[in-house]
Amino acid sequence: MMERTDRHYRYFMRQLTGRTLLYTEMVVCAALLHGDRDRLLGFDALEHPIALQLGGDDPATLAACARIAADWGYDEVNLNVGCPSDRVRDGQFGACLMAQPERVAACVAAMREAVSIPVTVKHRIGIDDRDAYEDMADFVRIVAAAGCDRFSVHARKAWLQGLSPKENRQVPPLRYGDVYRLKAEFPHLAIEINGGITTLEGARTCLGQGVDAVMIGRAAYDRPYLFSAVDQEWFGEPTPPRSRHGAVEAMYPYVEAWLMKGGRLNQIARHLLNLFTDCPGSRAWKRHITERATQPGAGVEVLQEALALVPPLP
Ligand SMILES: Cc1cc2nc3c(=O)[nH]c(=O)nc-3n(C[C@H](O)[C@H](O)[C@H](O)COP(=O)(O)O)c2cc1C
């Protein structure tokens, strides 16, 4: 998620879950080819398994970017066919590509050819008036034939005109039934469902309908601690969940290393704001970080002080 799932957020999430697949923000191909690759691609080994999401529509360019992703050690490359923003639409990629399944197939085929890591696609159930189940099924059939390894389906259509990206995540109704039907009709394909899933019970309900995986977006940012139980409950890991306090303390060496490299505390701390949501002390935690983490010279002590304002939780 743009402005959300940067390297610091991902490193923080790794204090809560070692097994969940994490995605980068969308990186536009042109930026990757011509921009600062350390900034766009840099990640810590702890962040594995990690997928790089690309935005683009040109097979050769996407293949080159997929190769760069593989060289950098990414575990998966994911093509964004779900973003409806004007900027993306004007570049002719994102959700508008749902109207061009052959083009997406050519992109996937080129990426598949270029790398041995999985190549996956994130898309919507439809766009504009092209929103019948059959339209999506055609899209998936054509793209699957090109070798797509997994489809992550945001179970809402997108309106390319008239709705903001935010409205496009809220206004069109969720149609989980279309995603379940997709899995039922294409049982050999890996289908991941996305959209409006905010609890592990909700995720379990979706899995009970046969889909292979669940992608959680906003709730992963707004309630990161949701993921603390995932390794044990879903991946069968023996280690019990880390406490919220423990997760913050585990970040200290990372914070110090980042500051030593010239980074700023708030680049990391902003992603920790929601850790105590709905817990006593959450407001004081947020206020302390918001007021102090942006100040010049702010260091790890800001997190320590903020943590001292939150009573230990059971
Ligand atoms: C701030 C923000 C940024 C997002 N950026 C991306 C993005 O870069 N790539 C993408 O595929 N989806 C992006 N999304 C959409 C989410 O991945 C997800 O599909 C959508 O929010 C619905 O899932 P949710 O209800 O679990 O949040 C973004 C969502 C938000 C709120």
C-alpha cells in the first residue's frame, strides 16, 4: 500500500509475524528503471517472504523490472491491475488494464520468461460497465494461460471515472461470491481474496469458502497486532505471539541503526502509531510519538518514553 507498506512498516510487521507474505508499495517501472533503486527496493533480510509490486503495462519493461526484483532477492513479483487512480490510469496501467487481458497476459508471459520467482497479479472483480463475473473469468483465463502463479482479487469493481481511489475502496459493494465462484470454476489456480477483511475470523470464513489465501490491506495497517497470532494459529509455529511491548522493544536496534545511517526516527515511528489501538494508553502513546518523533535529534528514547505511558497488557 502506497505510503504505508514501506521497508520500516514491513520490518515492524516482522516483529509480529514471520510467515505472512508482505508486499511493497507499488513501484512504477519507469521509477525503478531510472530512479534511486536503493530507496525503491532496499529491504532487510528479515522481511522475507516479500513480494515487489510493480505498476506498468509494457511487457519488455516489466520483464526488465522483474529481473531487477529477482536480482535484489525478492520472493515474488506482483503486477498491479487494481489501482484506479488518475495518475495510474493516465499511464495506462493499474485497474484500466482489466479491459486488456491479452496485454496483461503478454506482461505476465514476459515476466515469467525473465525470472523463476512467482509472478502474480492483483486485480479487481471488474471495472466500469465491464463488471460481469464472466468478464473477470475471461480475464483470469487469459492471464492464467500466460503463467500467472496467483490471482489476488480485490472483491470490488472500480469506477475509473468519478470516484477517488479512496471511494473506490469503499463505495462499490464487496462481491465475495464472485471470488468464491472463480475459485470453484478454476480450482487449479491459486486465488487470494482481498477487500474488507478486518479480523482473523473473517479471514477464516473466506478460506472456508475454498479460496487459497487472504490478503488484508487497511486492517494490517490500522490494527497491526491482528497479525501477532497468525504464525501460531495459521502456520503452526510453536512460538507464542510477542507482546505489543516486546514488539516495540525489538525495534530499538533497528531504529538505532537507521538513525546512524542518517535516517529520521519518524520514518519508522509513524508506522507504530496503531500498535495499541483499542488498548488503554493508546492515545498517550500516539500523542507522545506524534509530538516528539519529528523533532530534530529524536532518538529511540522517544519510543521508550511513549512505551512507559502504556500500561503492560495481558
Ligand atoms: C493508503 C492505501 C494505499 C494502497 N496502495 C496500494 C498499492 O500500492 N497497490 C495495491 O495493489 N493496492 C493498494 N491499496 C489497496 C489495498 O491493497 C487493498 O486492495 C484495498 O485497500 C482493499 O483491501 P482492504 O479492505 O483489506 O484494505 C492501497 C490501499 C490504501 C488504503
